[in-house]
Amino acid sequence: MLTQIDRSDPTSPTIRQAGDPSQQDRDMVIEVDPPGGAREPEPPEASPAEAGANGAFIGAQELEREDIGRQQRIPNGNTGSTQKSSSSIRQGLKYVKQWFVAIESQFQDDRNSHLITDTLTQYPLGYPRLAAYINSDVNFSMYRRFGTLRNRVLLHRQDELNKLEKRLNDLDARDNVEQNTRVRSIKYDREEDGQRAELVDEIDQKLEHYDEMLLREQRLKSMGPPTKRNHRSLFNWIWNLKPLVASETDFIFQQDDFVTLADGQDDSWFDGRVEDFVKKFPSKKLQAVFATPEQLARTDDVHVHYFSKKRLGILVKMIVIFMTVALLMIPVCLLFQLNTNDKVKVVIVLVFVLAFPGIIAAFTKARSYEVFAATAA
């Protein structure tokens, strides 16, 4: 119902029709009764000062609500941005995967099915399997040098040349007394009997063979012996499996008479200790981390372990780096934490300075000048 309320007397309001004129029309307001007929009384009109204060308070409340809304919208906006970024990343990875699949599909043929990995068990037990085992790892490529035997042959050839040299010297001494012209002229000596020329040709043949043996011995010496660890691996395999008859396994017992064909053997004992540590891992999957799939497929013998030299080298380097950093940082921390006199501090520094080159020399294959340079740095 549409009515007019007279506000001149709040305690006894006069209700008039909307069309009646009155001087208090300026105090009239038009209101709509709420459903049910009940209306809350209109609060008295505030003064201009109070209205200004109320307006300022309402404005402050509105600003506060806007700030709260803005703060509530910011996380939602960040979340949306994060979700959008994650979606973009997933979409990008999906495209990359599709790209790789498309490339692989171009080479999907039976070429990989023709690749063969030799296994030890595919060869008969005997010299075939022994050859396969030696070929399975470069560190097993070791053979007897026969050093004593070679020196025996060299000594025989040396004695032959020594006798020929003596014969030539005796011939020169005789001709120098009897007929000096034969010593002074090769042409005249050949025209006489040619005995000296024949002797020189024989010496030349012996020297050629002797020099060849010396050079071969020098190359064998440069190869160097295998490490005791690698020799023991070959020895244990032959001893356990017995691929050869007993009379033909004597060569393996001459551990000081072997040469290796492998370059860059792990001369550091620390590398061997790390390999032994990896062997003791209870998990076969963890051991497989340090071996390639081809190495794992070579044998199913639980006593034969193949490891990737590159992967073990990475592990060794990480351990050495950690120990080196520890040797450098531990004394620094001790000097900051300990409240001691200067003599104790000097002793602490000296101990770790001496330990540093010792660790480098023992755990790596560093040479003397490399250890010196690392210590000086």
C-alpha cells in the first residue's frame, strides 16, 4: 500500500492521502509497506554533520570491503595463473612427446632385432668360453709376456753377434798387418776373396733379427702389467669353472709375467674398494644402475659382475669431491667454533693441510706434480 507519513510528530504520525496538500510535504516520504503489513520505523533524519560523518564511515567501510575483496581475488588470480602455466607445460610436454614419437615412427623397422649381444653361456666350456670371457671386459685382456724366455733368446742372439763381431775384428787386425789395402778399400777386399763382405752380410742379418726382438721387448715393457685385482678376477674364473684341462692352466699362476692390452687401468685402490662396495648392494636393481643393459645380459652367473667404468668413475669422483670439500671446510668450522689458543689452531690447520695431499694421492691417480699443485692452491 502506498502512503504518506507525516514526520512532524514521530510519536503520533498522521497518515494522509497522497493527494492532500500540506506545508509539511517537504517532510513527506513515500514508502512501500513490507509484505505482511509490518514496517520498521524510519530513523530520524541526521544532521548535516552527522550525515557527513556517516557518509565518511560508510565510504571507509566500502573501501575496506573492496580491499578485502581485492585480496581475496588475488590468490584466486594467482591460482588461475599457476593452473594456466601448468596446463601450458603439460601441453608443451605433450607436443614434445608427440614429436619424438613421430621421429621414432620413421625408424620403426626390424633393424634393432638384428643386434646381437654375446653371452658367455652360448660358447662351449673350454677355450671358446675362455676367449669370450676375456673379450667380455677390456680389463681381462691380459697375456703372458714370457719375459724370461724372451731374455733367453735375446741373450743367445747377443752372443751370436758378439762372436761375429770378434771374427770381424780379428780379420781386420790380420789384414792390417799383412795387407793394409784390404782394410782401406772395400772394392779391393771384394776382389781378393770377399770373406769380409760375407761376414758383414751375416752380421747384418743377425742384427736385423736382434733389433726386431729388442723393439718388441720395448713395446711389451710399455704395455705394463695388469693390476693384481684384474689378474685375480681372471684367475678366480678359471679356477672356479675349470674350462681347461689341468695341464694347460699353469700359465695363470705366473701373475708377475702378464701384460695387459687395456689402456688407462684403474691404478687407484680406491676404485677397487668402491667396486667391491657396489657388489655388496643387496638390491640387484641398485647394482644395475652401475652396469649397462649389454653387460647385464652377458651372463647369469651370480659370481660374475660387470660394471660400467664410466658410471663407477662418476661415483668415485663424487666421493672424492665430497671428501675434498670436507677437508677444506672442517678446519674452517673448527677454528670458528673452538675458543682455543693460537698453537692449537696452528696444529689443526697443519693436520688438515697434510691430510689433503694424502687423500688426493691415495684416492686418485694424480701424479706428484698434480698433488703439489693441488696442495699449493
